[in-house]
Amino acid sequence: MSKLPTLRIALDIDDVLADFIPAINRKWEMLEPHDHWNSNGPSGQALIDHKDLMLDPDFWYNLNPITLASEVAQISDFVYCYITSSPQDVVNVRRKWLAENGFPVRPVISSADKALTMTRLGCNVLIDDNPLNVNKALAAGHNAFLFQPWYNDVDHTGTPLSPHVIKSLTDAKVFSLIDTFKQEVNDILMKQQQKESRLQQGSNLIKKL
């Protein structure tokens, strides 16, 4: 019997589910440029100047959700884990935040190289807000979507990332990938059933001889 393919989504937390950049801006009363992945921007410099914040459980626990738990529930059959660049030391508080905000229970993985971690875990889809992570996942042969929260309005039109941009976990691009996967599984199962049926017919014919 052929091995059935699996669809495993690695889902980022910060600026996909939680308002990480707005929380940084609120803390230091900063205005952020539209491209919050510009490391020369205020929030990038703030993180350099205040690395201790990354180990502050209260900071992580008090983030606000930017995606409804009900949206994640719609793809939860395929969400294998939450994957985050936040330190391993705060994984427990990240897990608590997810649970208390109603998100499906899944492992929380801290990773400095998400594409590599995906390969190790057998994940093949990344949803992340960092273009670098998305590009690395694509280069590693994975599927990937670049999530753009409402506060990041960089225009990727005409760039290689354009086909991968989503602004919601219920984006048609996500469901199209899921539907393609389901069809692939159905096709394999149908071929297996047809093969088994032919074998059974052959066996019955032999018995009649």
C-alpha cells in the first residue's frame, strides 16, 4: 500500500496570532514604519537595546490576539505545531497564552532556523510574517505563506513573494493548498482501491478454475 502524503503546517505566533510589534511600540510609545521587518526601525533598535524583554514572561503573556482562535480551528486538522523565534525559556508562557486565548493545543517549538526545524519535524507548510523565514522555507522545498498583519502594509506586488502573501489564515490560498492535498490523498486511495479490486477479481477467477 502506498504511503499517504501528509500536510503539516508550522504556524508562527508573533504577528500572526499575537500583536508582538504593536506591543513593542506600546511599551516604548513609538511609531513604527510600515515595514516592521526593517531592522533599522524603532522596534528593531528597541529589541537590540532591551534584549531582557525577550525573557520577560509578563510581556509575552499580555500580548493581544490579532487572529481569532476560530480561524485557526478551521485549519487545525493540519496544524502540526506552533513555531516561534522567541526563546526556549518562555515557551511555557507562550503555551499558556495560546491555551487561554482559545487556540488549539499543539506543541510549541522555539527555533532559530524554522526551515531546518520544519524539515526535522516533517512539516511542509510554514505560515510566518517574516519574509526571511518564508524565503528560507521555500528554498528548502516547503510550501510557505507570508502573513501580513493589518499593521504591516508593505506592497509585495510584482515580487517573488507576491503569490505567497496572505492577510488571514482563512485566505483562499491556504484552502486551495489544503484542497489540493485532499485531492491528492483521494486519488491515491482510489488507485489503491482499484488495485485491490482487480486483485480480488483475479483471485475469484482463479478459484473458479
